[in-house]
Amino acid sequence: MHSPLRPGAYALTLSAMSAPTRPEPGPEPEQGPPAEVLGGGSAGPRLGERWTALPSRSRRLVGAVAGLAVLAVLGVYALATRPEPEPAALVPYPIQTTDFSFLGIETPKPGDTAFAAQLMATSDSDASLEKITQGYSGLKLSVRPALPLELPENQPTRVTVRFEVVRCAGLPLDARLPSLRVTLRNTRAIQDYSSILGGTYAAELSRALRTICEPAPRAAPGA
């Protein structure tokens, strides 16, 4: 016959039955071999080895192409960095370098209707005398040598201007500043200007025109 359990002993028994048990530690897992570290290098041949492996003909061809490329780069650099050439100096305008001087007029004889004026043209640079004209409708003008006439640099050139009177009305019998209209040309420009030949030209031109247009009156018979 079992002896009755005391209330305290029953509670102790239940508490012991319901308390969790800690598992005992097991053996530690074995460590495997270390992981392989992959490098960044290539397993193939290096650049020097590849160059050495090329046939000599291929190496010469590559060297020639590289040399031409270097020369091309140097040529482009030289063209890009060379200084700009200075612009050539402009030739002066022809009227700035050409001068006309008056030499004289041969006085016409009674009965003549023409006379000639002698001029000297001098140019500091090569130029061409293209035309000579005047503004009086009663005078016909011609030039010798024939125009256009080359004027070599610093070489005086004689020019003869022949005047023929076709009508006396309106002619400057007492000219003060008569001029000739001159056309000059050089490699820079073609220019017209009025050449005033001075007081001596005006006086001799007026005397020649008066000789033709105002002849001396004939003496009366028996005078």
C-alpha cells in the first residue's frame, strides 16, 4: 500500500519533468581547404612575347607604318605652328609715282593749223600711260609714241602731244591753268587725273593758239 505523497513533493516532481534540458555540445565541423584566389593576369603570352613571335617582315611593316604616322603628326604640327607670312607690300597708286614735266611747244608758222607739245614722263615704279585727252572741242589731239605706252621704272620717257585746231571758237587764247587729262595704270589700279603743267605751258599754249586763230592783219597795199 502506497503511502500518500505530500503536496509539496508532487509539485517538485512536475517541475522537474517540465524543465527543458540543454543539449550537450557536439563535435565542431571540420574546416575545408582555403578558397582559391583568382588573379587579374592573363595566362596568355605578354606583348613583348607576341612582338618577338611575329615574323621579321611583319615587324618591319608595323615599324614602317608607325614611322609614317609619326611623320604625319609632326608635319601637321609644323603646319599648325608655323608663323603666318607677312603680307606683301602694296604697290603705290600710279598717280603717286608718275610725274609729267613740260619741255616746250614749237610755235606754229603762219598758216599752220597744228603744233606739238613735248612732255617728259617719269615713274618711280612700272606703270603704263593709257590715255591723254583735253577738254576743248576745237582741238584735236594725238600722241606719239602710240598709246598705251609703258613707263619703265625710273626711266624718263619723252611724249609728244600734237594739237590740231579745227575750230577757234571757245579755245583758251589766254589760258591761265590749262591741263591735260591723263589715264595711268599699274598692277594696283587704273586712275585718271588732271595734270597741270605750270605757267610756262599755259603761256606757250596761248601763244600757239593766238598764232593760228588771230593771225597778224595783212598790210595794206602800198603801205
